[in-house]
Amino acid sequence: MWIMIAAPYSSGGADAAVRAARLAEMNRAALAVFRLGHVPLIGVNMALPVIAAAEGDAFEEVMMPLSLALTERCDAILRIGGPSAGADAEVARFRAAGRPVFHAIEEIPPCP
């Protein structure tokens, strides 16, 4: 399965150190998903290079639209971390489509 990792990134006005720690947590979860035999995807990892390439501040223009577009390509989502309107919006798309929503690595079956 292609499994999206959803978690807080910039929620609550997080500073650069908090954002980096949150992204590291998502990347650790992605590694665990990969080791189960699945393909992990993180919207933040897809959006940040695009944002960096933009002229000026493109965070709002790119981050959530790209992450939400990614939800259409994944088979399931792993929701970790604390409160996040963005991560919750991603989860809502999976629920609306009837696709699996996991809340812990242990819930994800290994790839056959």
C-alpha cells in the first residue's frame, strides 16, 4: 500500500525547531511503514522543496493544496502526533473515501 503519514507540522505557530522535530517524527514513522513493505509518503516532504523553489512566501499556496492532492493517490493514512487541522483534513478525505485510517504503526499489516 501507499500510506500517507499525517501529523502536525506548523500547527500552533510552531517555530523552526518544533517543525524540524515534527518532521523527524513523521520521517521515523515513514521508515517503520517502509520496513513493513509499504510505500510511505509525507505531504510536508513533497511540499517543502516546491515552497523553497518559489519566489517569496509560498507556504500557504503550496503546503495544504499539495498535501490534500496527495491524499487522492494513497491507499491509507497513518495519523500520528497531536492536534492539527491540516492532518485532520487529510484524515477526513480518507474516511470520506472509505480508505483505511491507522493511528499506530502496530495497526498496519505487513505487506505480503
